[in-house]
Amino acid sequence: MSGSEKEKRKKDKPEQNGQETQKTETGISGDTPADIPPAEQEPVSESETQSPEVVIAALEKENAELKDQYLRKVADFDNYRKRMIREKQDAFDYANANLLTDLLESLDNFDRALEAAQTATEVNTVVDGIRMTKDKLVSMLETKYNLSGYGVKGDLFDPNMHEAIASAPAPVADPVCSEVYLKGYKLKDRVIRHAKVMVQMPDGSVSPAEGAETSDSEEEKIQNP
């Protein structure tokens, strides 16, 4: 190889090295950050950019707000519970206010009857006044409060409605109330006081069939006297 060819090759090498350096600087090489697209780079969160003191202060503020909300809820519930207890007690204390108000008129009528009895010359007048007051009271209790009385001599004995004070054998087919010592009362369909009665128990002389025929004939006599 001649000396002129060697010199020519030496001149070409720097040019090639310069081109490779230029390619590296422009980002063609895969070792530089320019190869990573901007969309694929991980975003930096705001908390990572904040100092620990700022994060702690924010958490403490949030904790204080949550604690304040909790205390408010507790106070509201306590006030609600106390109000419910008070309303329940008031409802219990004044549940009979309407009934007692309606009874005041009957009490006034009894006071008038007693005053009239002191100067009355006839007993029947006093009795009639008391009877009218009693009838008016019973009518008010029946129509407004659904209170009804029961218990009449001759009713069939029902242990669910009657309380037997005493009993005696008699020629009857079924137990019968022979005497009513104290009337019973029902509030709507519920018995609130059992009638206290004397009961005649079957002595065996009358069969249930005969007793039914007897009751039917008695009913026909009442309908067709």
C-alpha cells in the first residue's frame, strides 16, 4: 500500500466518527431519555412533591373535621333519645286526658243530683235524676270509647267472660248464670273486667237435647206470646 492511500484512509475515519457522534447527540441511540415517549413517562403525584410536614398537617386537619362531625352526630342522637323519652312519658301521663274531660260532665250532673236530693220532697225525683246521669254516662262510654257492659241473669256461663263466685246443682242442660253480682265490661272485643256470677251446674236430670228443645220453645213463646 502506498503512502497516499494510507493518508486517504486516515482522513475518512474522522468523518465517520463525527457522523456517529452527531447521531448520538440527536437522540437516535436507544440509551438516551429521548427514546421514551412523553405519554409513557410515569406522572409524579402531588403528595410526592409535598413535604412530610404538609402531608401531616393535612391529615391532622381532616382528622379534626371527622372528629367534629362524629361529636355532632352523637349530640344529635342524644337529644333525639331524650326527646323520645320525654314524649313517651307525656303520652303515658296524659293518655286518659280526653276520657277524664268527658267524665267531668257526668261528675257535674252527680253534684247537681246530690244538691237536689237535699231539698227534694220526693225520692222518685232524685232517682230519676241519678238514672238519667247514669244513662248518659253509659251512652257516652259506649259510643265514643267502645265500652260495653254484659252479664244478665240466665246467660250461659262462659269461663272466658264470667268469673264464678259460687255454683250449685240445678235441673239445667248447660251451666247457667243464675245471679250476676257484678257486671262485666268489654273494650271493643277485649274483656277488661269479668262478670262475677253465681252458676247453676247441670245435675244430670236434663239432657242437652231436652235443654235445647226447652230453650227453643221458650224463644217461640217470647216471639209469639
